[in-house]
Amino acid sequence: MSNNSRWIGACVAMLSTVLLAACTTVNSKHPEVVTGKITEEAKAQLAAVYFIRPKAYKSKDMADRPVRIEFQGKTLLTQDEGTYTLLYIKPSKGVLKVYSKTLFAGQDSAVDVWRSRVYKFIAGKTYFIYVRQIDEEFRGVFYEPQPVSLNEAKQLIVPGLGRFGNTHASGAARSAPIDELTEVDMPPASAVKDLTPALPESLYKQENLRRAK
């Protein structure tokens, strides 16, 4: 192999690493998130939370952009398609919201929309949160933080399964990839509560009022 070929290969590998790293950005300053090197003893006092966002088979234009995930009113992370990441979160409870932008039929500008659930993060438990795309056609595209089992999580990251493509681990998930997990201590069903979804009509009404001021 020539020196040029080696150099090009190294550049491609480096670029791939940078792009993958940019797919998920964690807010390390969030008060409930613990980052950096964490001992196994410390992990036992935290909740292990995986966020999974598969790549949709069909492009949704604006819906393909990164989503912003918020917990307790503060940004937790932003996540692109085709990635999953692992966060260690302190025992806590609050509303988990997934924000994205969408277009409503008959409108010429995008608005921020969201879906949410209440999550209670329990020490020693492992959560798998599927950032699920909901296509409401003329009412826009939303994402919701849906809890799934370990088996369902493994199915979501299988290359070429159904309408989803290969999903890559990022951050702490590289050292604890979902496909290598065998047994985890899942939270009880009571740890997650559904909330009334935000309706597109109401969101556009609020946005129009804001712009009129």
C-alpha cells in the first residue's frame, strides 16, 4: 500500500470518528447526569439510561435533523439518526421531552414540537428509551421517548431490520453496547407515566400568537 493510500485511509477513519462523535452531544452540566470515569460501585448508585434513535428508512427532510431531549426542564442531549447512547443519571424524577421541528399542512414555517413522558430513574436499574418517530402526515412528524425492553432494544439496532438501518453506539455505550448485554435489572412499569401529547393545532396557535406580539 502506498503512503498516499495510507494517508487517505487514515483521514477517512479520522473523519468517520469525528462524524460519529458529533451525532450525539451530551450536556455534561445537567445536574442529574454523571460523566467521566465512573467506578462500578458508583454505577450501582445510578440509573443506566440508553437513548436509541434508529435511522428511518424513508427520508422525512426536516424530521431527519437532530432532536433535543430535555429532562426536568434542562437539555439532556441532542441526538442524530442512527445512534444510541448511554447516560448515567442520578436517582431522580421528571418530565422527559423530545423536541423536534416539523411542518403542519398549510403552514409555510416550521415550529418546535414535542412528545413527553414522566420518568422516574431508579438506582441500579437499566432503561432503554426508544426515540420513536411518529408520522402524523398532514399534522407533522413527532418523536416520543418510548420505554422498551432489552430484547426490543436489540431488535431496534439490528442492521437492515424492517424500516430501520444500522444504529451505532456512541459515548459510554461503546463500552457497554446493547447487543452484548445479557441480563439487566429493568425498572417497574410504574417508573414511566404517559402524558397527554402536545397537539399540532395548539402548538401552531401558540406560535402564531407569539409572532403577532
